[in-house]
Amino acid sequence: MPKSSILVSSDHNTFTSCPLNHSDVHCSMVNNVQRVDDNWRTCTKSDSSGKRNSGGESSKESSRSSTPVLAADRTERLRDKMRRRTESGDHWFSLEFFPPRTASGAVNLVSRFDRMGSGGPLFIDITWHPAGDPGSDKETSSMMIASTAVNYCGLESILHLTCCNQTKETITGYLSKAKHLGLKNIMALRGDPVGADWEEEEGGFNYATDLVKHIRCEFDDYFDICVAGYPTGHPEAESYDEDLRHLKEKVDAGADFIITQLFFRTDTFLKFVRDCRAIGITCPILPGIFPIQGYQSLKQLVKLSKLEVPEEIMQVIEPIKDNDAAIRNYGIEQTVGMCRVLLESGNVLGLHFYTLNREVATMEVLRQLGLWIEDPRRPLPWAVSAHPKRKVEDVRPIFWASRPKSYIYRTQDWDDFPNGRWGNSSSPAFGELNDYYLFYLKSKSSKDALLKMWGEELTSEQSVYEVFTSYIKAQPNCAGHKVMCLPWNDEPLAPETNLMMDKLDKVNRRGVLTINSQPTINGMPSDDPIVGWGPPGGYVFQKAYLEFFTSSENVTVLLKVLKKYEPRVNYHIVNVHGQNTTNAHDMQPNAVTWGIFPGREIVQPTVVDPVSFMYWKDEAFALWIEQWAKLYEDESPSRMIIKYIHDNYFLVNLVDNDFPLDNCLWQVIDNMFELLDNPPEEQPTEQPAEQPAEESPVEDQPTK
Amino acid sequence: MPKSSILVSSDHNTFTSCPLNHSDVHCSMVNNVQRVDDNWRTCTKSDSSGKRNSGGESSKESSRSSTPVLAADRTERLRDKMRRRTESGDHWFSLEFFPPRTASGAVNLVSRFDRMGSGGPLFIDITWHPAGDPGSDKETSSMMIASTAVNYCGLESILHLTCCNQTKETITGYLSKAKHLGLKNIMALRGDPVGADWEEEEGGFNYATDLVKHIRCEFDDYFDICVAGYPTGHPEAESYDEDLRHLKEKVDAGADFIITQLFFRTDTFLKFVRDCRAIGITCPILPGIFPIQGYQSLKQLVKLSKLEVPEEIMQVIEPIKDNDAAIRNYGIEQTVGMCRVLLESGNVLGLHFYTLNREVATMEVLRQLGLWIEDPRRPLPWAVSAHPKRKVEDVRPIFWASRPKSYIYRTQDWDDFPNGRWGNSSSPAFGELNDYYLFYLKSKSSKDALLKMWGEELTSEQSVYEVFTSYIKAQPNCAGHKVMCLPWNDEPLAPETNLMMDKLDKVNRRGVLTINSQPTINGMPSDDPIVGWGPPGGYVFQKAYLEFFTSSENVTVLLKVLKKYEPRVNYHIVNVHGQNTTNAHDMQPNAVTWGIFPGREIVQPTVVDPVSFMYWKDEAFALWIEQWAKLYEDESPSRMIIKYIHDNYFLVNLVDNDFPLDNCLWQVIDNMFELLDNPPEEQPTEQPAEQPAEESPVEDQPTK
């Protein structure tokens, strides 16, 4: 029996990274031997003359501009990620969820994906509920939940699929739809037959093996395929050995790895793995971990899986079966103990958790095991999507910074995504707003909760300003309710924005209603917990950005002030009718976030793009009405106040180009307030009024 | 008569920049009027709803990635540049040259283009010599000289073309060839008929007008067309008025602007312009300025152009006709005076100089007029090409930094050029080296001069090292000759490199033969006279780079040292046989020069690209043999020494990724020398020898 890791590379090995062996190359150099090293070949993909493709087309391939600049993590397929983690000896985990029954359950589950995704699972998987219309477009279907996890939560996801009693056409249809939605991984299962008198069907799907073969036949190598393993044998199998042979057939048919059914003793799993290896199953085998979370759920699961709970566990549980907390604590303790044994065996690197759609127990287990790692380093400053079409995407307009799911939704029909440079943005077609209020884009708060936060009754524009300041300060409003979100910001302020809280508070009080901002960053380490992103060892930068709604009176004065800040400050000012003023004469995108990393081209993930801004303003203005005004009765004063702001205010964005200097945008707003407070006297001549002596912003010197 | 500038926009007006009228927009805002401003339309190319192309293809167009990031200067056509300069009220100049007779004359003329190009001419033009096989591939032909000016010197250029006695097929052939070579501007001339008994030919090219019509007919609007004006009337014209009517015909046929024949009195030109305007010629009219540079050349030119030299000039010149310096000084003084009058008239913005292929007089006139402006700001850190195919090019590998003409030559067949990002470079097909030693890529020095600089006789590798150090220090070698160039560097050290002279000197003495390097730059202003480039108001950055040849013994030790500098330092080490060692595991390009500019995406013009490096190493190693070894007799000791280096040394490049810290590459080399001087004793175990205590480079902290 081999002593190697349980997780062994699968046959679908397409590993192409470059593990250069220094000592090898080194020796050949010392002796000046002309020797073509195999490793070197892998590296350069070139013969010793350095020529390649010399007869081919030169640089026409669009591939030139689509090299992923960032971590392989975003572009590798699951089985490759798994192998890379295995080879590096990392421990990792994955999480299983089932689809919810109701739309509000779906909204909650998506929030859970975001929270549990932050701990760094290698993947999540979504079970297939044949009775729940699993392949439909319903917001609760297995298909749509898995799609949401991939596209909007950026999670590597496996969709379960059962084939029992299904036609090939139906299965192919599901797989085609999954592929179209960006799903790349399938857990191929037979599923429970409907009725007890199930019999094999000639040419039909009788076993999971048939489904694996079908997927490989119809979709070649597109999907990574996972199959189920039964550490104590499948309940319907004639014998444990017979079941192992079935598992071998599934793997031989093209499965990439195995996730086991839950088990209660580590020996069960470790023996199973040994037996698998003994009959030639070499692919990764992930133990299915089931933290006991309650008496009823344990009973139910055991019934479904036809497993027996060991006596030593039942003896502990029975006496505390009505004490949920006690059972959960026991479950956590028992699971941590099992996982430790598995990991310490040296044969297990990844743990697969049956979460039962709950987070507390699993997160606690993972924390105790040291596997829950909230890495402050994000691959990019914004929330990425895991759709394969978007794997090279690394530039987005800043406007959707607080609404990444909305941006992903509105750009889902794009054929390709900006990579390296935003470029000429005259062509982007953003999705219309009319079909836009999907369940996963809805506010997580109820109408009642929103009314409490944003005011049961608005009496003036000023009362709107107060909602903004309450949100900024994370303090209760005058009715005593904390304002946790705004129509443009579904989450509390980002830590980065917190750095500017006092200044934001001050300007919002006076009707500069900020919805998006970022401070100046001049070369912070890429692993900074607040502003860092990208691979380690790099430096990140930002130009200060400020975006807000404000009245036309303020804009009139602001434009006078902005003349003094040319060309340091770029601005775009637009109202709901599209009346637009800008000093970006050539209408080029302005990079406002970028990073410099070892051995990489520059990454500039966030731009202020003048053309996209016109699409964003439609959304930004619509949110006043759709999310806020519609909370109130038609024709009610509250609704009229929001409507007035929607109709008359301008949306302004400002960029301070001089990132090595102190952010001047607060000074711009201060100057505007000063001019509003001390308006110059009307002059009879054409000469614009002189302003009182003020510090000239252009006399600042770099602080470095 | 209109009092407007002589330079009036032509009919081919395609101006699309965005002169936003603040006060207009402003008013409409104050009054909250919903008004679609024409200026605004120009800016946003959007209707008031902000929607555009909503039904069209989304982002498939490759145009997304080809927006020019930098100044319009690189992408505008000549007539647009001219109009932009005119509208901004700038004064500018242009320069006329004729093709040389000999190949060495061509090499000299190309150097002159580089020198005179640095003063900022709006364009140069190359005359057409019907007797000199002007459309051929000969290195002295009008066609090839103009092509060289555009492609290799990056100069906006006009090719003259005469049509007299030519078939339409021949002319179309010339124009097609010019277009293929990247020429965009034609000076359309009739030319002197061969023989005195010339007669009009039915359907042939009888006048320049016919050529203008032919160009517009066959090439639509591709070329900008210039035609000649005769301030005193064409010598063959029936009358001055008749000649003006011919000029009007040429313009009406599609010419974009006029350059006049030389004249000796400003009144002649100013009257001519008034007369042109009076009959409806509205295009720009550039005065042809002829600085008198010698008695003979004046006589000859006057004879050719059938002009009379005014009495007041002859009276000055005749007495000093044998004193070249005196005549030239008089010519400069007289020309400066004339130009001042023209410029002060307010009717002349651009001056066109007949240089006679000399530089002193014209440069002196331009300096006295304040028009010779050596702007330290370059559009990009490297020498750009003016070929229209390359107008969006803004990324190149650093390896060709000292050989931009070679890079342009070896990539001339590419269909498009990297823009914004180098990307996946596995596809570039670099031109072969075998057809590479073209006249304009040859060393400017003779074999004798090279032998004096690089040694009549080499006695050891050490004597090669001394050549490098003499070059670095710009000091005489042991034979007393200054070393002004090396095979890899045709020019003296760049000012930027001068900053590192002492360190370069030190390492070259010990056989680290540097051929390319740049210091760390952390956010210098873009208008810095030494390291600046790009538009004003930006900041430029560099990662330190060092490239050198060194012995395999040194490389062996260097690799040990480099392990201590991972991942801070990236390296590529290769010998002539292609044996390659690198720690760039994923073989991505590494951006080593970049700039951040107001209202722009990031520009990263220089990368270290692992794949291109393999093409560069072929060139870098070949230069040892082609330029140096071949100076010596076959089998001679000198030649064998160079051959030995070629066969056995390695080409090394190093990048220090930590640009905010002090450059560590010198420390790397120092460590290598220390380890060479104090080799660790051989250890019997497999454990590599411990090095003496040294400062760990990774403990450096950012200096900001």
C-alpha cells in the first residue's frame, strides 16, 4: 500500500506551472554543458534557438491582451486548484448547502454564501432537489442558487445532478444550462429512485457511472466531475467490495475526485481510503464531515442515509436531546476531534462539511482547526465573479463599488470583459434597469425595517440629509433606529471609508449626499488589512474619489470652485435628464486604483469611465425612487421630497489626480461651502467676481 | 479681405475634441433648464437618457483595448496637428531635406534627422529626385529616406512626388508603396519636364492638379496632400494671376495646405497670401524659408528656381563671397529678420525651412527665433515610430532600450502592436537576424574608428572589460581613444544611466559587462528633465533593471546569492545556446517602467518579457561576433577572445521589484563578488555552505 497522500493527482493532469529545479540547472552551468533541461523546456516553451512560431501570425491573436495578470486562483479549474493545494501541503475545506424553499430563504442563503465565502472555502456545492424543480429559473432552484454562488458571490461551486428516471435529453439540457450559467463542476449522482420498485432500464441512467460517461461524452472535458463514495458501502450495494468496484467504475468513467458520505468514526474513512487505493482508485477522496447540530436533524439525516449512529455518540446525545446548545457544543467538539485525527493522519488535506445551511457550528469547527482564514488580501479591490467568461476580468468602473452584484448582473451578457485596460468604452451595452430588481439584488431589509431607518415620514430635504449622516456615523437616527444601509449601499461603511468618517459626516449634513468615496493611497503594501489587495509583496495606490448627490444651487457654486483645481481634479456632473458637465475633454477613462506587484504587469482594477457613468447615473437616480420614494404613499409629502431630489439634484463625481499629495477633494467641498456662505457681491461688469484670498491648491508640493 | 490668420482650417475638418463651454452649461444649470447643449453632445456622444448602442454588440470590439492613452500628437494626422497648433496660436517650423547620393551619406542624414528632430519640427519633407531612382528600395532613394524618417526616427514626414512624364500605373505604384511603408503625406508636384520640348499629354499628368486628383481618386482621404505655391508666380505660368488660378485648382482638387517657393522679401509672401485669400484659397500657406548658407549654393538654387536675388542682398554678399562663415552669418541674420517680420505680421504661424541637408544655420535661426525647443518630455520612455500601424503602440520589452531602430525593424511585420499591456507574449514573431544589418542599423563608426575604440589587439578577457569601463566613464582607453559606443549601445550613456556611473564602472572592471540598466524611480514628476516622459502633471516610476554578460563562473555564484533575494529580485539568465534559468515561474511580463497621469489609464511602456528575451539574446550574442569579432582576422587571438566570450558567457537580467526601497541590485552583485573572493570551504554533506553573516535584504523597510 503506498504511503502517499490520499489526494493524488487525477488523470486529467494539465499542470503547466514551472517548478524550476535550481540545483539541476546549476550543475549544468558549472560544467558549461549545453543541456536542455526538461524544466527549462516547460518554462520557455521554446527550443534552444529561442525561436518559436516564427512562421506563424505575429501578434494578431487577441490572447495577447488576455493574459491573466493576477493569481492562478482565478483561472484554474477546481481539480487543478485542488492539486496545487495538495502539492503545497495546505489544509483546506469545502461547504455543502441545499437550496432554500422560499425567496426570502434564498436572499438569506446568498448572504450566508458571502459570509461563509470570506473564510476561504475551496468550493461550495449545492444539492439537487428533484422535487423542487431543480433545473428551473425559479430563484430557489438548485440551478439558480449554484449560479448565484458562482456569478455573484464569486465562489467556486459544484452543482449536484441526479440522473435516475431522467431522459438523456433532460440531463443534457440541464448540463447545457449549467454551462451557460458559468457552472464548471458537477457532482454526478444516481439519486433516489421514485418508488420502491425501481428496476434497471436498458440504455437509461441506472447508475452514477452512466451519468459520468454521459457528461464526458456530451461535454468532453468541460466539467470537473465529482462522485460520491460510501465509506460503509452504499446501502443498496450487494457488498462493500461490490460498492468499491462501482466507485472504481465511476472514476474510470471520468470522475475527477470523490466526496464521501458522512461517517462517525475516522477509522471508517481511513480504511475506506486504503481500500480505494488498493483497487487502483488514485484520485482525491474528500471526507464528508457532519457536525452534529441538533437531535432532529441528526435523526433525519441518519434515516435518509441509512447510517447507524455509533453507540458511544448516542449515549452522549440521548440525555441532552432537548438541549440544542448542548448538542451543538458536543457536535463541535466531536467534529473537531475527528477532523484533527484525519488531518494528523497525513492522508487528508481537505475536509468537506455538510453545513445543513447553518453557519455557526461549521465556522466554529473551522476556527478551532485553524482553517477559517479571513485573508484581508483580496484578488482585486472589488468582489469578483467566478464565471469562466469573467476569469480575465480585472477592470471595472468605480461607480458600482458598493453594488458589485448589480454590475455583474448588468454586464452578464458581455462577450468578453476588460482586461488590463478599460479602453474605449463607447461600446459597452449595460443591461436595462427594467428587469433588474431580481431577488438577489433586492435589499436584505424589509419595508418596515427600511422605513424605520430612512424615516416613517420625511419633512424636508434636511431630514434626508440626516438619514445619510446617521448611516455615515453608524448611529441611531432621530427615531432611535440605526441606519445600516442606504439605497446605494446595502452594507455598512467599508473600513477604508471609515477613515474619512468625520469629513463625510460634515459634508452630508450640508446636503453633499455621498454615496461612494475612496481616500488617497500612495504605495501601501498589498497585504494591508484595510486597503490591500492582490498578491503579496506588491504596493497599492489610489486616487481620491468622491461621488455624491447635491442640489443644483450647490453645483453652480461648485463649478466656480472647480476652475481653481484644474487640471488636478477631474469631474463629471450630471442630472437625471442627462445634462452633463465635465472637464475630461477627451473622455478617456481615469485609473483610480492600481497595484504594482513582483514580476507582473501593472493592474488597474478601478477606473472612472465617463461613458459608463451615464449608465450608472440611471441606476443611481432610479434607486431614489425604486428603493426610497416607493416606501411612501403616492402623493405623500415624504414621497414628494424624494421625488424632488431625484428630479432636481445632480450626481457629481470628483477625482484628485495628484495621489502623492494630500487629498484635496475635501478642500474643494469646503471652498464650495465658503462661497455659499459668503457669496461675492454682484458685479455690474462681465468680469467674474474675485474671491477672497484663499490657499491655492496648485501650490501644494508632493509630500514625499 | 478677412483679417483672420493665414492658416485657416481646411475643408477636411474632422476636429472632434471637446471645447466645453463652462458658462453655457453653467447658465442652464442655474436655471435648472433641461437643455441639451451642443458641446455636451460632442462630449458624451449620448442622448439625454445616457443610452447608446444599447441594441448593439457589447464589448466584442477589439477597439476597447486600443484607445490611445497618450497625447493626441501621436495619433492625429498632419493637417489636424497643423490646425491644432494654429488654433492654439503656437509658432512652429518644418524642415526640408533631399535624398543623399551615397550609403554613408544616408547614414549621416538619418543621424541628422535624429538631431534635428529633437528640436520639435512639426514635420520634415523629402524631395523627389527623378534621376535617383526615387521610388526604389535603394538606401538612398527618396522613398526609403522618407520611410526611415517615419519608421525609425518617428518624424512626421512628407514625401515629394512628381508626376511629369509618368504613367498612372507608375504613380499609383509609388503611392501604394508609400502607404505600405507608413507614409501619410504627399507633396504633389508636376516636376521638371525631361527635355525642353515638353507638351501636354491627353489624359496624362500635365499639372500637379492632375496628381492631386489622382491621389484623391485612388486613395480617397488617406494622404494629406501639400502643393507648391509660387509667391512670384511659376516661371512657366503666363502670368501671376494665371498661376494663382492654377494654385486654386490644386487646392480645390483636394490639397490640404501650401508650401511656397523660397522668396527674399517678406512683402512678396504677404502679398501672395492676400492674393490667395482674395480668390478663395483658405487652406494654410507656409512660407518657404531659405537661409543663405554659401555663395555657390545660393547661385545654384537661384538658377534652378529661376528667381532673382534682390540687389540689396547681392550687394552684401558679393564682397564676402569667398568667406563661407561670413556669408552664413549674414544668412542667419537676414533670415531671422525676415522670419520675425512674418511671425509678427500675425499671419504666419509656421515656417518651412529649406535646410540643404545642413543643420547649423537652420538650427541657429530657429534658436534665435525661440522656435527650437528641446522638450525633455518624451511621449514615452523609448523612441516612438510614426508609422500609422504603430500609433497605439505603448509597450515594449526593455531589452531593445538602446537599439530602438532594431526593435522597430524586427517587429515591422507585426499586424498590430501591444497597447496598454504586453500580455501573452508567446506569439510574437521577431524578424530574423539574417537580413538585419541594414544601412540604418549599421554602426555609425568606421571599422578603423571601431578598432581604435575597442582595441586593435585584444590580449585577454580583461582587455574586453577595459573597453566597457572606458565606455562607461566616457574616458580614453589605454591607446588614448575615447570609447563612444559599444556593439549594444550606439550612443554614449544616457543621462539617466550616468547617475549610476560609479557603480557601473566598478562592476564592469570585474567582468560584469553591463549593456542596459535603469535606476529605481519612485514617483518623479513626468516633466523631470532626466527621467520624465508623457503628458505634464503625471508621475513616473521604474523598477531597477540591470542587464549584463558575465562568465559562467560568476553565474554559478550569482545564483547562490539570488536565492537570498527571492521574491524581491526576478532574474533571467541565458547563454548563447539558449540554456535558461529564471525564477519567473509563470513566465509573465514584468512592468519595469510606468506612469500615472491626470485623467488617464495607467501607462506601462516598458516590460521585462521572458519570451522576447530569448529573441533579444540571439541579437545580443550575435553583436559580439558581427560587430566586434569580425573586426579581427579569422583565427586571430583577438577574434578568439571575443568568440570565447560569445560561446561561454551568460546574458543576465535582474529586476528589483521593490521600487519604493533603495535599489538592491548593486548589493546583489557585491554579494556575488564577496562570495567569489571568499568561497566557502567545500562541505562533505549535502547541506549548502553557510555564508558569512550579511545584511538580509528582506529586512529593508520602505523608505517612504
